[in-house]
Amino acid sequence: MKLLLDENLSRRLVPFLQHDYPGTSHVVLLGLESASDRDVWLTAQSEGYVIVTRDADFQELSLVWGQPPKVIWLRTFNPSKSVTLSALIDNSQAIMESLLGSDLACVEILP
């Protein structure tokens, strides 16, 4: 499973996520800086990414447009890189089981 990190997340997380999520990228690295949510959605859909975000926007889009792509919605209160990294790595098994093993369109990661 490869992740596409939204603009609200640090692109410095990408190298640290490669072990657990090979092929992970960031919207800026794909030339999508300041792109619309629709453009990010369509890129994730066509390139097989799961979108990772702190905003409710992509969760709401998953209800309207369906899937793919799937969405990981980080609901953590501390936006630091270390907290975000821990949330994604510590929950990687549950994330994969939830998104790959079921028809869920969005997984919420709570603190």
C-alpha cells in the first residue's frame, strides 16, 4: 500500500514511511502543490495511492465520489512529524487490514 500525503502533512515523512508503505509520496513531490482536492483525488485514483490527510475534506469526498482512492484521516491533536509518523507506523497492520480487507473507504486514526 502506497500513501499520498496531503499538503497539511510534512513531506519529510516520506523517507521514513518507505519501509512500511513502499512507494509513498507527497503531493508536492508529485507537482500537486496548491492543487485542488479533485486533482489530488484523481491523481491518487489513477496512480493507486491511499490519501493521508488531517482534513475532513477527503473523507467527505469518499462519501460522495466513492472509492478508489481510499483515505486515512489522521485525527491526532498533535501535528508534529513524530506523532504523525508513529500514528501511521504503529497502526500499519490495522490500517492495511481495514482498507485492504474490507470495503471501507476511510479509516480514522484517533489519538
